[in-house]
Amino acid sequence: MKFFIDTANLNEIKEAYDLGVLDGVTTNPSLMAKEGIAGKEKVMAHYKAICNIVDNNVSAEVIATDFEGIIKEGKELAKIDDKIVVKVPMIKDGIKAIKKFSSEGIRTNCTLVFSPGQAILAAKAGASYLSPFIGRLDDISQDGLEFIAQVRLIYDNYGFGTEILAASIRHSMHVIKCAEIGADVVTCPLSVITALLNHPLTDSGLAKFLADHKKLTRKNSRFKIRN
Ligand code: G3P
């Protein structure tokens, strides 16, 4: 299972990368706006800065929604670095653009995916990654994880090569369940990645080990002084 971080914040990306478990980064226009990155030059430079931190897979999303615009913007993004994956929304012109990108060897991430029909179209068009948004489905009382399982089944039935990149992940159980279902990738905020480290029995167990070690060290040092 690949681990991506879902942020445009350079410090968070560095922190996750330093853990040694990061396989990539996903961004979107909202995440870029959160960092105050606006204007073509600044956006391009920011993507380059992200590429300089990680080894591969930096999803950079197009803003255009018409075929020609998506192609132009996607090609500009792809030129920034070989690590760039062009993120394209699940719309009619997006599917046409994904087909063209895939025929030209440009990797794509089809985003804003909420139904199995959309997942089939993205795979048929040759998307490298499919981003189903689990949390946003949960928000409207639809089961996001059930959707991931449906897509897994469909892709396995036909041997589609598109990787399932579970997105809009809100907590660590989403990650565990995605791993059980067999999502190829999860993209999470840093807080979800670090939450995976935690268990109260680990904390109490470590505290006890260290306390016992300290007691023994004190006992030994008293013994040495007296003798
Ligand atoms: O990768 C897509 C993701 O950023 C959406 O997450 O939390 O805004 O639903 P969220």
C-alpha cells in the first residue's frame, strides 16, 4: 500500500517524508489556497519545491474545465518535473483529456470521484490513479468505504491498471479499512499519518520499561559506591 500526504504545506511534507514512509503528495486548489499560493509562477514554483522534497508522485490539479484548457495546463504542469501526476476532475472533458494524456505517456489522477460509473470511465480512459473521496461520501450518509470495496471488485474483475487512491480520509480507521479492502494508495493529512503511531498500551508499556530500567540503574550505581 502506498502512502501519500494530502497537503501543499512544505513543512508537513518534509515531516512526513522524514518518517521514511511517504510515497507521494496530493494537492488540490483548496490546499494550494490554504498555503496562500496564487498566480501561475508561484504555483509552478511551489510544485517544484514539493517535487524537490519527495521521490515521486506529486499530484498537481488543473483549474481548466474545457478539453483544450485541461490539455494545455496539464502539459505545463507535467513539464515542471517527471514526478508530476496531472490531476483532472471527473467531468466529460476531463475524461477526454485523461485519454489523450495517457496516450502521450503523461500520468493522471482522476479526482472528485463518487460513483462506480465514474470509476469505470476513468479506468477506460487510462487514468493512472482514481481518487474516490471517502470522507465526503460519509458526510452525506453514503458509505465511502463500501464505495472503495465496489471499485476494488470492479477493477479486479477486468484487470484495470488504474490504481485506487483513497482520498478525503478523515481518521486512522479509514486507513486501516482501506488497507483491508485493498486500496492501492491512501492520501491523508499529516495528523492521520501520525495518529497511526499511537496506542495507549505502547505509551504505558514504554513508560514501565523505562521506569524499570531506571530503577535497576540506580540500584547498580548504589551497589558500586558501597563496594
Ligand atoms: O485529496 C482530496 C481531499 O483533499 C479532499 O479531502 O477532507 O477536503 O474532503 P477533504
